[in-house]
Amino acid sequence: MAEVTAAMVRDLREATGAGMMDCKKALVETAGDVEAAIDWLRKKGLSAAAKKSGRVAAEGLVGVASGPGVASMVEVNAETDFVARNEAFQNFVSEVAGLALSVGDDLEKLKAATFPGTTHSTQEELTKMIATIGENMSLRRAKVFRVEKGAVATYIHNAVKPGLGKIGVLVALEGEGEEPVMETLGRQIGMHVAATRPEALDVSAVEPSALEREKAVLTEQAMASGKPEAVIQKMVEGRIRKYYEEVVLLEQVWVHDGESRVKAVVAKAGLELKGFARFHLGEGIEKQASDFAAEVAAASGVS
């Protein structure tokens, strides 16, 4: 059995909102498996925010760029927010986002592409900047959408500069219509996506393993009611529909009016929503917690 540490209990508590003793018991019951512990808490009804992943944000910027029928988004990470405010770093992120419009979102190709205004690669430019600024940095991910007829809109939440911020969204719409109108709707959908964090475009795109996991949790919750099997099945079906409304973009309630479904809004405009992407800076990156006092002492030679 894996040792349950105070750090594990703390992280689970931050991820779920459950009490400390409940988190410890969940970890003990699941031999230290965090994902299983989250499910254990949900099944017991002890997790107030079980779907919160407890992600720790890394620093840097998300950048977007766009052209006719195409838009791109990149994430470039750095160690501190000071670097994110550095003009050279901001220019680098903007240039890489623009470069992705022509190169695409294959990271290796993007790193190998000639950096604008130079004769060397993007990775070499990044290495040069690392040496100059003195912090580790990385081009973490990129996404590009193209449409033949329609528009690909971009949205940056709380932009620090045009096209740069902590959360970025791309929205690909296909259909006939005036580009400014499609861009406006795309931007509204981008705002919606930034706020609601959908996991899939439509029901068919929901990750099978995530769906099965949800069904298992909901089934156990329903069985605890003691009701007949037929009733339990209907209860699970109803809760799965609710689950889709939470994680599927087209099934979500439109945040701009609180009533319509996103799919109805898009259909009314005579368009088809072909895809979306949402980058939240540092999402999924674990930053090692540091002891600031110890760092200062080490830097000053004090033991």
C-alpha cells in the first residue's frame, strides 16, 4: 500500500473541496490512487467540487493570430510572471502564433521553422532568449483551425496585449454569411467556451473512458437509493443527459442568455460549429512548491 502523505491529502482536498479526514480516508481506501480517491469521494457524496482537477498554473502566455479562414493559438511557458510581462517574450509569442498560420500546429515543425526576421529556427530563437533572460522556457502546444467557407474566430480572456493572455480560445464556424457577423458569433462562442470549459464538441466526441467512469459513479449513487433496477437505469440515463449538458459544448446552455442551447444559437445563424480549442495557461503542469525563505537563505549563503 502506498504511503498517504500530508501533501497527497492537501492536493486531494484542493481538487475536491472535501474535508481533510475524508480525503485521507479516501486515499487510504484507494491505496493512494488520486483518481480513484476522487471517485470514492464522489460516490460517498463528500466531494463538493470533484471535477476540479487542482491544476497548478505555470507562467507564460497564450497567443493567437488569424487570417482569412484560418486562426492559430500557441502556449509558451516561462518560470515567472515577470517574463510574461517582458516585451521580448511577448513579441516571441506573437511571432510564433503568426508563424503557426502557415506552418501548422505540429510542434516539431513549428520549432524547426525559420523564425521571422532571422535565418535560424524558432527553437534556436527560444534558446537564445533563454540565455538572455535567464529563465527556462518552452513552446508547449499549438492549435490551428482552417475552414473553406466561414470563419475561425479568436478570443483572449483578460488580454495583457492584443492577442496575448492567460486563456485563449479558437472557434471554427463553417457556412455562408458575412464574415464580420460570423466573427462576432465566433467571438461570443469563444467567451462562452472560456467560461464553461467544455470537454467535447458534441456527444459523439466525449471521451469513452470519461463517459464510462461517469456512468460507474452515477450508477453506484443511484443504487444507493434502494430503488428497483428499472428506476435506477432511468435515473442514470437522466443524469448522463445532465452530464452531457455540462461537458458538451453544443449541449450547453448559452451563457449570453441563460436559456438557449449553443446548438440552437449556431443553427439559427445558419452555420455549423466545426471545432473549438481552449488553452488555459499552465493547465496540467505541476509546479514544484518552493520554500521562499529557504531559497533566500540559500542565495545569501545563510544556513
